[in-house]
Amino acid sequence: MGANAALREAILSAGLTPSKLAERVEVDPKTVERWVAQGRRPHPVTRYAVAAQVGKSVADLWPDETVTLRPSRFSFAGVCIWCERAGCVSADCVVRHESSHWVTCSTCAGMPWTRRGGCGCLFGVVQSAKFASSNWETA
Ligand SMILES: [Zn+2]
Ligand SMILES: [Zn+2]
């Protein structure tokens, strides 16, 4: 795998260094070096965090990625997006998550950080299912 020039450029133009980025997305600085120098891919949720930090979309940074549009089951605070419990290990939540379908948020075009006051979506995606709520009663 070759170096990821797009990522390197994005880090620099965001006024960051690999070690500052590492600090913000809570990984080892060596990990960021591997993303840049060796073209390694971050964990999917980390990709979104990196994209947010440098103000790019995931597709900009990892263009050849076959993107499965699905956010992490956990928020950055470690709370399950389905049952809203921290550190959830529920098999139900895993299944619901794995079988969920997501589309790019049309409000922010997948870039919630560009919207003042944020966006109601999850990391730039929204569920495509009609009864997308985590509350079955609304279905
Ligand atoms: Zn859960
Ligand atoms: Zn949005």
C-alpha cells in the first residue's frame, strides 16, 4: 500500500500535525503515521472522526473505499445508538445495527461539522428505513 497523500494534505491544510490529529481522535501517533505513510485504513468510526477533524469527507480521504454507510454502533461517548446505554453488549442491538441501512444526510451532505449548531444526523448519515427511531413504538 502506498502513502495516503490526500490524508497528509488534509492534515496539513487543517493546521494539524499527525501527532495533534492522533491526540484528537485518541490513537497513538504512530498509528496516524501508518495511515499517512503506509496507506493503512483507520477503524471505520475513527475514519469519521478523522474526516471531521480535517474538514473532509471519508470519501475524500479514502476514495477507493467501498463505503458501507453505517455509523458506529456507539457514539463517541461510548453510548449505544439503539438502546442509549453506555457500553451496550446486547445481541439485539448488534443485529439491529448490522441490518440497518443508512444514507448520506441530505441536510448537511454528509458533513455535519459544516453546519452551525450541528446537524440532527449521525456522523453525516441518517437511517433510510421509514421507522428509523430506536423506539419501536413509533413504528
Ligand atoms: Zn444497545
Ligand atoms: Zn446531517
